[in-house]
Amino acid sequence: MKINGGARRGVGSVPVRKKRLASKWMGLVAFALAPLVVIAAPGSASAASTVCLQNSDGSQSDIAGNWSTPDKTRSVGVQQANKTWQDWVWRGPTFQCPWNVPSCSYAWQQAKTTGWQWSAGLNLKVPGPLSKALSDLAALTPSYGRNGSTTTSFTFTTNLSPGQFAQPIQVVERRWTQGVYQGIYHSTGRSCLPSPTRPNGKAWQYTWSPNERWGSWTTNLKVSDYGTYHVWK
């Protein structure tokens, strides 16, 4: 009876140990798999967003998105002056109201087209490795080497007092503006196949950071252009 009783107790205790061991191993398996899932998800996402690019010097330095890349760096204005100033790009003939009349009405009554261009005072500040790309960044920045043309029909009339002078002028109005660049490519450090047009160059995988802001620029943006009269005495 004791032997049988002992056997029943022995047989009954085995399932308990098995259940405890099974639950312990299930916990370890769940713990081991969790980090793998977390690591795999970002890895697959970043791999899908990489692109193979080449720097002109073969380095892995950051690259601003330009005409040759899938994504483009943007210029973003962040601050501007409250006041504008004028560039007079053309001055017409001068008219004076006679002294011996009560007043004058003057209209030049002609049309004028003026081409204009200036250096807009562009100033760029970028990280050192990107300094070689200043010409590309200048092209991305508004109003660099700004040029254009203004056409005005001076059919409107200005009223003058005796002895006053009037001169038709064309004006380009500008505003000092400061901004930053947004969007940049960062190297992953992994090499990739070079471009067929540059088979001997080194190419690297890059990831695009669309919202990252970097560097700074200041320039003088065109606000408007118009024709008017300069009146003085």
C-alpha cells in the first residue's frame, strides 16, 4: 500500500514539473523573440529608403538634394526685415511744371520695358563637408543673382505744383530675408554599385532626412516691381 501510494504521488508530481518547465521555456522564447521583431522592423524600413549616390570626391560626406537626386533640398525662409527698400532700375526724362501756372498735370504716356539684374548679396553658411557644393546651394536659394524685366505703361497722371519736377521711374522693391535649408542625405557607410557613367567612382548608400534643417542663408528677395513718378522741387 505504501509503494502504491508512493507511486501515485510520484506519478502525480511529474505533470506539475512539466507544466512549470514548459511555462518557463515559453517565457524565455517570448523574451528572446521580442528584440528580433523590434530590430527587424526599422531595418527593413531604412533599407527601402536608401539610395546609391556618388560624391565628386568619392567621400561619404552629406549630400544636399539637387537636380540629380531623387529628393530635393528646399530653401525655407525663417526671418525677414519689416521694411523694404527700392532699387530704381530706370529713370525717364525729367519734366518741370512752369512757375507761372496754378498747377500741372503730367503723364509721360509711353511704355517702357527694362531688363534688370543685380547681385542679391547672398551669404551661405553650411557644414564644412558641404562647402564644395555652394554653387548648387546658391541655385536652390531664391533671388541669387536675381534678374528679370519690368514693363510699365506710364499713362497715369501726376499732379504738380509750380516749379516741381517729375520723372518716370521703374522700381524693384526688395526685402532682406534669412533662411535655412531643409532635407539632406546622410551616408549609411555601406558601399554600393557606382553609376555607369562613373564606373571608377566610389558610391555609397544614403538615407534621405526630409525634415532636417541645416545651414543658413541670407539674401535680398524681390517683393514687387512697378512704375511710378519721382517728384521733387
